[in-house]
Amino acid sequence: MSTTQRNKVSAQEGRLLLAIQALKNDQISSIRAAAKLYDVPRSTLTHRVSGRTARVDIPPKNRKLSLTEEESLVQWILAMDERGQPPRVAAVREMANLLLASRGINPSPTVGECWVRNFVNRYEELKSKFSRKYDHQRALCEDPEVIRGWFKLVQNTIAKYGILEEDIYNFDETGFQMGVIGTVRVVTGSERARNPKLVQPGDREWVTVIAGVNAMGWALRTMIILKGKMHQSSWYETEGLPHDWVIGVSENGWTTDQLGLYWLKEVFNKETLPRTKGRYRLLILDWHRSHASAEFDQFCSENQIIALYMPPHSSHLLQPLDVGCFSPLKTAYGRQVENQMRLGINHIDKEEFLALYPAAQMQALTENNIKSSFRAAGLVPYNPEQVLSRLNTTMHTPTPPGTSHSSQASWATATPHNIHQLEQQTKKVKGYIKHRTQSPPSPTDRALNQLVKGCQMAMHSAAILAAENRELRATNAKQKRKRERGRTYVAQEGALGVEEGLDRVRSMNEWERGVVEAAESQPRRRAAPQCSFVNFGLYSGLEEHSCCMAGGKWLACLCGSLAYRLRYDD
């Protein structure tokens, strides 16, 4: 319905209410006269006077969630907002799907991509906004001549060296502040006057991730650079950390010339050389100082690696990783941090980052996403217009329509355990009441409706709490295993593969077990008894042995060594 039609319907509804009020107050004698006076359809006025509900007040039947389900979702959103954790749009969508799944219908329906937006628009107490403003805008370099010169260089290089599309790579590093959540759209209470700020951990220690991708849609092994000087064993024992990844350390958590060269030799060259289709490999990169060192360039020249450096300040247009990978990667990691905050994990340390990041990368660096990034950067397939056409326009990806699903299940005769069973039994009970009484709706029906609504909202709340409880249990178990792991140093500075780090940890654990077993195998010897001096008042002559016992007229030392015998005087 357009805005004009909506305003027209709203105006007519106002006139209908005035006409009905005039008829009730006997200001107008007939419906025909009232309809003519207030310029409303006579048939519509007749139906409304007889008790028919206005169409705008009837909830549509094509909505995915029922009214009580939506009210439960609104209450959850407002509760999360009060706790400083306004949920993301994706989290609201997931909770709506959870409520649909709690109906017990198999397969359960799901809401569409635009459902949250329409849901927020239906409730005045909700609104959607960004969690915070951007801190700064990146310097842009969008000169078409510069962009054309870059693509000419790429085209000439590919033609000169006969480089195949399967041998085109891009690599770059991106930084993470371990406990910082990025800018995202969240759903809050409508009374907020300003953009909300998500509560986030205070951990701002910097972590660098070096990522490399191939134009055919696969990613190289990841290298994570942490702040520090020593490698700790607990890093390599983190659950979910891929064994073929590499961990490096630096004083500030940034990449260095040595770490960049290590990645080139130990990760890129070793992993891509067996998969090379032609003779040369093309590596697209920016002008970071760790990429432009003499050792880096020399190794590329000696190993048939052609390094092409993009123009300064143009990576947001020309580098595949920046165009379509790093942004969803940071969004996915921010979602992981936000989930930890909701579960009560208020400190994100190195071990926690290593546990959270792999899941975020799995969501972001997918085959389709990587291929789309190379396509959007105009590299594979080669198409400079992909970039040049975006210099003054904004691309918009259409949202796929939500899928509709209808399912029917038989009425359960036992105690209802989900919303679907409760609705079926409610219809059955109402049918029995109507069949037996044959009377219009009574206070009993209204009371039954209120009771059913309360049960429905209780079941919705229970489903939400059950989902949160499962997440809390899993997080607590993970934190317990983390606390049980010891922290020992396995290497100093430089970089170390996860598999090699695990081997060192296992070797140290085996050595410690050997020491313990050797100590336990030795026969236990009882220590020789000793005595300590205690002042016994009159018997000050007992200077060397104090644990004495009065036996008859003599004092005997319990340790068996008698240095003094004193006369016992009464």
C-alpha cells in the first residue's frame, strides 16, 4: 500500500469513528444520514455499527510469527537493550527462527531477510539504528586515470609472464582489537535519543592476521601475530585452532619485516608451489613496509613470484581482500565477541581470541566470497569497468525473498509441550465449549483466551531461556578446560606453526610425566625423628629433648634418645 492510500484509509477510519460516535449519542437518527454527512460508505458503517472489527485492527494471517510470539520477542529485545546489549538484526532474526522452531513443526519455517525491518516498523517501542558512528573516513584515491593505469599494468604483466587465473593471489594483513565490537545495526527501544553503544570488553590489545587468497576461491593458511616475546603452550592447545596455522609474536602485535618474510617463505611459497599451473605466480599486495623489504623482493625474484603493488590508498577499490573479505570477517568476529559478552565472558585474552577467530574466518572467507572479491576488484575475470563504474555510484545487492512454508500437524492429545500443540488443543477446547453451550462469546471465553496467551508467552520465554542456557553451559565448559591448562613457554620470538607448537607441548608434557614417574618409583623412606626445645618450667635441664613423658619418678624422651634423667620431685 502506498503512502497516499495509507493516508486515505486512515482518514476514512477517523470519519467512521466519528459517525459511529454520533449514532451512539443519538445525534443522527439513521445510518444513511450519518454515512452521507461523514462521507463514508454506508455498507461499511452498517457493518461497523453491528460490531465488525476494522480491517486495520485484524492481525494479518500471512505473518510468520503470531501476536504473542512477536510480543515475547519485543520483551526480549527491550530486556537486552536495558542490559547494554541491544541485539543485532541477525540475532533478532535467529531468535524469531528459534520461536518458529519451538512450535514443533518439522521442517520448521524461517523468516526472510527483510522480516526484521518490517517487524521493527510494526512496533513503536522499537527502532533500528547503528550502534555507533564511524570513527573516521578512509582517505580515498579515486582518480580514474590512476585506476586505469593499474589495470593496464596488471594486463601487461599477465601477458608478459603468461600467468594463468589459477596462479593469481592476493595477501594482506588486517588488525583486530581483541575485545572491540565493530559498527553494526542493532534493534533497541524507541525511546533512545542517540545511537546506542554496545557494551564490549575493555581489551584493546592489538592482534594482526595475515591472510592470503587465490582467485579460484580458496584461502591459504592463516598467520596470527600476537603481542609478546615468548610463545605460550596454552595458545597451541586452544580448541578449534587449525593445526596448520602459524602463530607469530612481536612487541606490539603488528607485522614486521621478519614475520612478513617468514609468511612468504613458509606459508605462501610452500603451499602454492605444488598447486601452480603455469610457471609464474602473481601476488597482488599493498605498499606496507614489511612487503617492500629487499629480502622480500629478492625471494620473489628467485622463486618466480611476480609481486604487483597497488597504488597508495586504493586497496578499498583494488584489493580483493579489502573489497569483499575483511569487512564480513570483522563483522563475524564482532558477533563472536558480542555472544561472549552476553554469556558473561567480560575479558577477551589471547587464548579467547584464538578460540573465537577461526569460526569467524570460516564464515567470511568462503569460496563464493573470495571469487566475488576478485570479480569486484576487476581482476578475475579481467574487467576494469567493475571498479571504474563504482567510482561515483553505490552498488546495492538485492535481498532474496523469504521462503514461505506451511505445515499442518495432527492435534496432540497429551499435555502440550510446544506452541503448535497448545494452539491445536485450544481450538479443540473452544470447539467443545461452543458445541455444548451454543451461545455467543462469554467471560469464560475471554478468560480462556487470556490463559492461553499467558501459556504461549511462557513457552516463548522458556524457549529463549533454553537457548541462552545451552550457550552458557557450552561456554562454561570451555572456560573450565581453559583454566585447567597450564602456561609454559615453548619458543621465543619469531613465528611457530600450530602443529610444531603442539609437538613441543607434547614433548614437555611427556618429560614432566617422566620426572613424576621416576620420583614415584623411588622407595619412600621414613625421616628420622627429631625433637624441638620446649620450656617445661622446673625441668630446665631438658635442653636437647622436649617431648617428654612423666613415667613414675623419671622423665623419658619419646624419641628414644635420652640425654638427661631428672629426679621427679613432688
